[in-house]
Amino acid sequence: MKNNLFLEFEKPIIVNTIDNTKKSKDNEIISRINNSIDEIVNEIVLDLINTNSFLLSSKNIPEIVKACEKFFHDACFGTFEYIQRTGMSIFKVEHTTGINGTLFLKKFFEKIFEVVLSGFSFYVISNENHVCVMFR
């Protein structure tokens, strides 16, 4: 009885080969979708930063924190939190807009650090509903 029970596990597994032409077409479609989303998010972020001069005019961390708090409050985008630790600062955003919101926030903070806080190094971690930017 025991041998019959485990007989199924002892049979060799049959592996079917996958048609790579279909897979490459799928990868091309996924790549095009991802590129389109990146372009749109980048366009929205640039437009947002350029039309909200308070983001660009902020030159130090307290001003950026106030500007970000104002932006997230006015946009009803999510909760923004600033945490300062010894040798490191953290921007933390919790939102309900899913992966596209996370993509937007990552690009938003990349541009903030590229344009306004260029003297800081930063690292972003995220999931579907949270973005955390650690910088020093």
C-alpha cells in the first residue's frame, strides 16, 4: 500500500518545451507597457514640479518637508511623514493608489533629489502602498 501511495512521486516529470517566439512577443508587450507608464509618470512629475514653485524654491530639508506636507495634503494623495535619525533622514509615504502610485512617488522623489536636494545621497524602498526614502 505504501509503495502504491508514493508511486506517483517516483514517476519522471515530463517537461514540455516552451515556444520562445511567443515569450519574446510577450516580453516586448510588457516592455512597451512599462516604458509607456514610465514616460507618463515622468511627464506628470515634471509638470507637477514645474507648476508648484514651492517645491523648487525649497533649498533645505525643513522647507522640503513643509512643501511635501503641503503637496500631499492638498492632493489628498496619502500620509507623509518625516523622520530624522542620527546621520539619516527618512521620508515615508503611505498611500492607497497601488503600484502606479508607488511608481509616481518614486519618480517624484527622484526628481526632488535630482533638482532640489542634489547634494544628498538617497535610497528608496517601496511596496504597493508605501514608499520610504532614506537619505543623508
